[in-house]
Amino acid sequence: MDCTLSLISAAPNCLSNVLAWGNNNLVCYGASQMLLIYDPTKGKVIDFLKGHKDRVNVVRFLDTKDEDEIVSGATDKNIILWRRNKENGKYVQQEVLSGHTDSVTCLSSLPVDSPLILVSASIDKTVRIWHRQTIHSNFTLTQTITLSPKMAVSLAITLLPSNTPLLSIGNVDSKVHLYLPKTTENTDEKSTPVFAKLLMLEGHQDWVCSMSFSRIENDILFLATSSQDGKIRIWRISPLSPNSDTNISSLSSNSQSTSLSSKGHIFRVGTAKFSILLETVLYSHTDWVRSVQWKPPVITKSDSGVQIHQPMCVLSSSMDKTMIIWEFDTANNIWVDGARVGTLGGNNLGFYGGVFSPDGNQILGHDYTGSLHLWTKKDNLWVPTITVGGHFGPVNDLSWNSNSTFVISVSQDRTARVFAPWVKEEGEKDPTWFEIARPQIHGYELNCLAVIGNNDRIVTGADEKILRVFDAPQTFEDSLSNISKVQVKAGEFERPVAASQPVLGLSNKPFFSGNDNTTKESDHNNNLPIVDDEEGGGAGGDFEERVFQPVTLTQPPFEEHLQQSTLWPEIHKLYGHGNEVIAVCSNNEGTLIASASRGTTPVTSSIILWDAKNLTPIHPFLSAHTLSVVQMKFSPDDKYLLSVSRDRNWCLFQKTVIKSEDDSKKSDLITYTLFKKVSGGERILWSCDWSYDSKVFATGSRDKLVKIWGYDPDWNCIATLPPFASAVTAVEFAPPIYTERYQSYLLAVGEEDGTISFYSSPVKEMNWKCLLTLNSTLNHVATVSRIRWRTVRGDEKDKLVFKIATSSYDHSVRKYTIKI
């Protein structure tokens, strides 16, 4: 049995310094506690790095010749150095730098191989200097600069023409602080420099969020700084004639001025002298400017040698939802905004950061919702380009659709997302998966979902007291057919063309073709009432609805399209719970829905059954647990409903048919009644699942145990798997084809520490053995919230091939290929 990781999807953390694009043309960004390596040429995430114990805050490629090292800082107070293995191309953890007493937020390094200086900043109000003599030696902490009571929010380090390090620190006091090594009698090149404060650059009126050095000419440096005051300042550092006798002084008579020509400084480094002047102020953004970066230098090779030219070009990203490429107009001797990209409308609140590609022909930005935006320069125009994406919060639940053509997931980032393969050519064996739709963008954290029947209908539960039912629109079905090359069968009713969210509305309104939507809506879904768009102070009144144009896609959509044009229409709300909904499931026939909410009493912990056709509750409610029900599952034959709860019990409800008194008017009522209640362990039961033959079910709990319960016919514990290393949070049986071939059950187990294992047992003997435990290069880095097997589509060289989709609190959705 072997396993390969074929999809990992997660968005960057919502921070400014969390993404870097190296000269090796790889993008590295922090997602939850891990680092993802994204290859833009392949259009997918190719690897992930596991090492941090808390959220990653900053990622940087070390400015070495081969750029085969990455440094990252996190909320766990540590800095980790990752080095690329030249044999397999994978990055591995090389060194952990400890010393900070709070979250590490900024990193910068000198653009030389050795000796190398690494600078880090932290919320602990210190900046620490780390020094490494050669690539084969370790970093050592050589200096700690205390900034208390202030704190550094940005930093950068470079070399002056005299090969002297110059350190720049952006502070919450709105000033840029420059540091130089102290002058000593020791002239040993390997001596460790000790930095001392040189001067302050004033002008910004809010926090200095980002800064970047660039050498435009051989002896002239430029420093670009951006601030929450919405401005970008560019400072010119140039050598002076050695005839000047001035040491450090102001070039401006008014030292308190913060105007364009506020201040100039002269300083000495050995026998060399330099001046610092404010070159310009770039002011076009209307909100915080979160990042600024110089365009990479252009390297040309000729017979005369290698020439390096640094363009006068800066990329800035702002919370005003735009990124601007600033260029210097040599003809008019002014800076102009050469290009402006971004989003209009939508649900995002601006960009946290933006970076250039190594050749400068692409720019990649990440926004307030963690979404990635990629633009490519074509014919002097910047056009959107397909890129990766994913959730930026813990993923609570996911499921395959009825015919296993796509995966849908819900997350604490308040979105539901659909992932599907992009099949560019018929018969493509291993297509890349992308997010192709965002059915729900909510105001509450989404906790659970269930797929109802085989018509691509879903029901979701969130931190609110209602469930919402969505139908896939026709544009989605057509787009899925175009992108994944799958046959989409006709539904039982006419689908809405698309969905739109009215101004100030909370519900996705169905959009039908033609001018008369009222008639269409009344016929949709067997005369079910359409949701009220004025819920919660929605779109009523005099607000004018925006023009909506449904689009059928032939390739994965861009982020702007995902946010506004791939919603699914909400066709109904289910009212009945008194607290937040945390669990929902559907029976295999697609005729019933079961839901549960947070509860501390038998009443609030009741399970509600719903008629999936009429979307009405079935009374009486199922009251058996005394605390929240965390997961439910119908048996494959729909004879039983199994539930597990925080009260450490599992309950088995048996199907009951109540005959109608008048057969001519009403059909028989199908409900469930309590059959058995058993204590499943000493701690909370987190998960449960049935075997395909409905004869066995498994429960997983916080006490690190998985118990197997069998029909004998009292449903007693017939086996207990060996204790796991952490709490068991997800269990799922494999499809029946495995049992049919090997006469054995196959069970996948997910743990709180992210580990996934596979256990098998003969059907008759109940002798469970571990077939495979995924290693650290494949496992999640946080709690596994759900595991879903995919229906087997065929064999490969007499091997069974399975696909499993998993979700985790590490923000990722993953897809594995299992071969047995």
C-alpha cells in the first residue's frame, strides 16, 4: 500500500511579509503553521514544509547566489532555516534560531553568500542580529537591539558601496531608523559587526509598514518606504566628494519639517562620505500601503560580460484594493503610476502584500482574505492569470459530490469552496486541481455541510441557528463540464442560471434567464418558497441592484470572478435550532437530513430530522444526548442513524415507519427512534462512521482510541485498535470494492496532531492491523477534521486505486492517491 499527495490547497496567512518569490522562480508562503512551495510554471503547490508550532508570520529567501535557502519566522518565537536538497529539490529543516521572547514578524538578510548577516524583528520590541561565517556553519546571535517602548514593524539591510552593512528599521513611531557598524580598530574581515544607531529619517505620519533597498547605479542606493499614512517615500543614498569635512549634519535649515524636502543627512563610513536625501513622495493610494518592493534587476549576458541593470520601478500594495507599479519617467524626470491592478467591489478589504516575479513580467499579490492574485504582462498590459488558492482559516468539513467529480469544503474563513480538476485534454491522467466555485460567502464561520441526493444540492450549518440549502446553478454545471470534461446529468428540476448577492443582502438570490423571474422562481424546486432577500436588513428599500451577467467558464476562474460570480443560489432556510449548528448529514437515499446544534441540555442537544424534499422538520425531535452532538452518520442501508457527542456517549436510532391514517392523501412518515445509548469511552467522542455493509461502525475519541462496534445483535464493542499518539478526530471506512476483493474492512483514521493512518481487518476475524501511517512529508500539521473516500473508478496494473480528500485545521484541503 502506497500513498502520494496529489493536491494541497491553502491560502497565505493574512499578513504582509508572509509571501516571497525567489530568483529560482518558486513562491514560498506561510499557511497556518506550514510553508507551501508554489511553482507558478506548473500552476500548483508542489511541496509543504512542516516545522513551526504556530502561525507563520514572515517568509524570505536568503539572498545567496543559488537562493536555495529559506528563512521563516512564526508566532512560536522561532526562526527556521530551510535548505534545498540538491538531489531531490526538496527543502528540509536545517536550523532553528531561538532567542526572541515573542512572535517573529520581520526578517532580512545581506545579499552575499558569506559571511551572512540575518536580521530579525519581533513583538518583543527587539531586533536581533544573527551571523554566519560560511554556509556550512550555524547562525549565532551576535547582537540584540532593544527598541522598547517602541516596536519594529519593518526592516531591511543592504551593503553600502564601501561593503559596509546598512540596517534600516521601520518603527511604530513613524520614523525610519538607520544603523551602521561601530568603528573599531579590528580590521579582520571575519569580525562580527556591532550596529549602532546613525540617524532617523522623518516624514511618515503613521507606522512604517515596509521598506526595500535597491542599487540603481554602482554607487547610488535607493530606499523605498511605505506607511499606513498612504504614502511611499523614496530616499536617495549617494556618495559625496571626499573633500567635504562635514561629518553628520542636517542639509536642511528646518529640522522639524516633514515636507517633500524635509531633511538631508551626511554621514561618514571610514574615509567615504554619503548623503541621504528624500528623492520623492509617491501618493496615489487612498489607504494603508502595506508593502513596497523594487523590480528585480535585469541581467544580460554578452561577449563583454554580464551586465546588471536595476530598473527605476517599484511595486506597492495597499488596503485600498489596488496594487500600483510606479515607474520613473526619464523624459519628464518624475515618477508616474505606470500600471494599476486590483479589484472593484467584492468582499476583500485590500492587499496585504505584492511581489515581482524574477523577470519582472508577473506580479503576485495576496489580499485580506488570503486570496492570491496573479497578473502577467502581455503587450504592455497586465492581464489576470490563473493561480492557486484555498481557505485561509481552519477547514471544518468537506465532502465529495454524489458522483465524486468535485470536492466541496467549508471553513472558519466563512466560505464554502469547490475544488475540481482542470482537464486540458481528454484522457489527461493527472490533471491539476483548482478552486472553480465559491458557493457560499457568509457572515458566520461555517461548521458543517452535507450533500443531498445526486442533484448537487448541499446544506450548510454555521455559527447561526439556521441551516441553508443551496442548489448548483446551471452555469456551474456547464462550467464543470467544460473544465473537468465530465458528463453532467440533468437534474429533477430546472436550475437557476446563476446566483447573485443583492446589495446589503445576506442570501444568494437565484437568477433565471429571461425577464420574468417571478414565474420561474415559483416553479423551482416543487414550489418551495424562495428565500427572503431582506433578511437581516438586506437589500430592500431604495438600493439599486447591480447588473449581474452570468458566465459559463472554460477554465478555472480568477479570484475576482470567484468572489462575485460563482455563488450558488440559496433556495431555503431551515429553522428549528436554538443554538449554533455544528453537525449535519444526509441519508443515502437523499430523502432525509439530520442536524444538531451546540447544547448543554437534552433539549438543546436534540437532533432534528428534515424532509429533504419539502425541507420541513419531522417531529418529534430525537432527544438522547445531554451535550453537543459533534457528528452523525446514517448507515448505508439507512436503517440506523448513529450520533456521537461531547457527553461521551454514542446513540443509535432505528428507522421507524409511521403509517398514514389516510393513504389517499398522505404518504407514510419515516422517522427514527432511539434504539441504544452506550458510553463510548472516557473522553469526548469526536467521530464515527459505518462500514459499507452496515454491520460495523467505528468511533474515535479524545482518549486516543478507535473502537469497533458490531451487530451481534446488541451492538457491543468487538475490537479496539491500539492507542494512537493523539486524540482521534476523524474515521472513515473505505468503499465496498476493497472488501469485495480482500474480504476485509479498510479504515482511515485522522488524529489531532495531523497524522493519518490506515487499518485493515478481515470481515470475520476482527483482527485489525496497521497497513500504513503517512510520514511527516504527507501528513497534516494540525487536527484532521474530516476524511472522505472517493468511489473507485478502475484498477491500475491489478492494483486498487482510491482517492481520499481530507480537511484540517491547518487551513488545507488535500487529496491523496492510494494504491493497494
